[in-house]
Amino acid sequence: MAGPALNRVVADFQCAATGDQTVHFKSLRGKKVVLYFYPKDATPGCTAEGQDFRDLHAKFRRHNSVVFGVSRDSVRSHEKFRDQQKFPFELLSDPDEKLCHQFDVIREKTLYGRKFMGVERSTFLIDEKGKLREEWRKVKVKGHAAAVLDAVKKC
């Protein structure tokens, strides 16, 4: 399944989130939305990425944008991770991979010679009208959140 196309409206979705919430994409119209997909809570790269978004969160908000981290972990796992790292944004739980498949982030990966299907670190910027404006695939954590913020400022 191909992900959403650039400059096209992203299909509606809803996901369970931290803070005992369900996030409905349509309700976010009028704001820029940053969705960053990451493999697993509390792992070194995912923690560093979340911390970078956390540290820039006030600047994202000043540019009328909301940030959501997305992984296949449970809401309970997300709550613990979010609290430990003091993330000021919500984490979306996608255990059935529905949102991961909608954005085409499930890829074959290899770890210690073993192949498995996992989340490819990816980020998507959606404008106030619900159109996908930017996407980053195979993300390297260092400097990524700052690059996304730069794109938000231009969007």
C-alpha cells in the first residue's frame, strides 16, 4: 500500500492516545500536524528523537502546529514513556498497524541477521487543510526535529 501523496488531503483516521484520548484527524483541521513514526518506546534512538521534539515543542506550537509520536506500542507503554521523558505532546498507539499501513511505514528490517517487519522511522507534515506537505523517510535522528520545524515555518 502506498502512503499518502504529497499535496493531497490525507485520509481521515483516529487513534487511541495518551492522556486517555482518542485523536480524530478531522478535528485537527486548522492546525499543522506533525506525525513522527518511531519503532519502539524507551529505546535509545526513539528516546533521543522524542526529546528533540520535546525540546522544540514550544516553537512548533508558536507556528500553529501539533506534534504526535506514533508507534505500535500500547497506550500504557506510551503513558510511561511520555511521563519519563516529560513529552508535552501526545503519543498515538497503533498496535494493529492501521495508521502505520496508511502512511506506508512498515518495512522489512534486519537485526543480528534476523529479518522482521518493523516501523521505518518516518515523519509527515500535514497543513491546516489536511494536505500532506512534506515527508521524511529513513529518518536519522540527529537534527531531524529541527529540520521538521524549519519546514513547519515555511508551510
